Amino acid sequence: MGFYSQKLYQKLAAALNESIKKKANFLIVTLPGLGITYFVKKYLEKNKEVNYLNEADGDLAEYNILDLDFDKNEKALSIANEYFKKAKLGQKFALIINTPRLVETDEYQKSFAASHLYSTFYFQARERADANIFAREISPELKQKEIDLIYKYSGGIGRIIKYLSLAPQTLAKTPKETASSPDFKRVINHTITILAQSSPPVLNKLGIINKKGECISLLLAKYLQLYPLPAVIRIKINPDLSFEENEQGGTCKLTKTEAEVICHLLTSPAITREQVADFKWGKDGYDKFSDWAINQTISRLNNKLKHYQLKSIPKVGYQIVGK
């Protein structure tokens, strides 16, 4: 059994084929580390008429897959909007978003791209049979007992399957020892950053947790016991710049700059002082204005927030956390 026999691949291919047949745009939601880019590129090997785009200003074909690294590129939604706007009649898209929290924000829901997407596919963690195929693809010499343990430890998360398959000696360690190791932290850190911003219902649809809210991956469960996730930040900004925290209305309004800072932090783990300056004064604003002015901007925003605050991170910038 090879790659193309995986159930997850077959589901993705069927969704893409249906979208092409119906000539309708659709959304693919996933997390970093589940392997969507690899699956898409394998799909493209069999469907060479489909166009793959992972940066701005590419040429459009009749059908296009937009894989814009939303987790790393803060301009990804703007780039997607531009593609959708310039598309001619008959040119369609599959848009991959690997930051599920973004899909719940007003910024996304009011975007040009979102208004032209008509269905959603959740690209999940692999089931046991698919995980077995992937592990053997990486290390054909693995024994079945090792593969069974890899699935138990990984819960079907591609990035963890790859890590364990390349270093099967890790399976001899206890889950706690592996989860607390620097190597595993490096492997899982980026996935955890995005996972921390995602709601339980979405994580369930992605196959990361079960209906009881328990992690399917034993290593991920142990990691979260050692390093608990921060609370999901729930701030909603309205068109008139009034806002809600934890579904409770605020008593004042945000400035445009304050709203932009919060919107950035709802989809990114941190914001730099330079980015705050760019929002407030335009590009390269940090070079023209003082640190005192930036501090005042953050201070005024913190005074407006009742349930959250922007916490200073030395040499990085600011992170939004619960009070």
C-alpha cells in the first residue's frame, strides 16, 4: 500500500475534484505539522493542470490552490483577497488556511476571499492505517510494534510521526521524557503556537482532540501537562471599533491603531515594537518616533482592556495574555 491509498489523501483529492467539477471555490482548514503541503504536492503530481501558488503575483490558471503560509505571513489574507479579486470568470481556488483561529475573526469573515468560499474541508491528523503507511514510507525497516507505538504517541500528527520514525530509539523512552526533551519541543513548538489559538470544536474536527477534549496524541497530552496552553484569547472587534471581551461588551472604543494591534495578536503569537509603530505611523515609523510614544500606545490599550493585557517580552515585543 502506497501514499495514494491513504484515506486522508483520498478524501482531500475527492474534495478538490468536486470543487473543480462544480467550478466552486472552497476552503481547506488545517494546522501546521499535519502535512497539507506534502499532500497537495502529491495531488499535483497526478493533476498537472491544477496551478499551485504560494506567494503573491502569480499567474492564474483555471483552477488554483493557494498555499500562503498564514501562520508565517501576516499579509497572507491580503494576498488571497487580491487573487480572488483579479480572478476572471471561471478561475477558481482552493484556499489553505493553517491558522484556524483566523477563520473565526471579523477580519476574515468580512474579507473578499471569505465571501467567495462556499464549502470547507478540514485536513485532519491521520488515522491509524494512514499513519502506518507514512511511518513505513519514512523508515521501511520499522517493526509493526514500533509503528503501533508511533501512532499511539503521535495521534496521527504528521510532524510527530516523522520525528519518531526517523529516531525510533526515542520509543524506548517514557512519554514524559520524550515530551520534555529539547528536540521534541523544537518539533512541536510551532504547531503548539497555532493550536493554542484554536477552539476545541475545531481541534476536534482536525482530529487533535476527541469529543471529551482529550488529546489523541499521547506525547502531545504529556507535553501539555508539562507546559499548559495559554487561554484562548476571545476578543471581537466590531465595525465601529467597539469591542467585546469574552462575549462582554466594552465601555469604550478602540482607535484604528489599537484595533490593528489586537487583530494582529489574534492570529500571531507576538507583535514587535516596529510593527506597532508601522500600524500607528506607517511603514518605517519606528525610526521616526520614540519608544515613549509606543509605550503610551500600549498603555492606553491596556487601560481599555478588562480581561486581557499586552505583556512586554524582552527583545521581542508584546504578547496578549489573560489578566
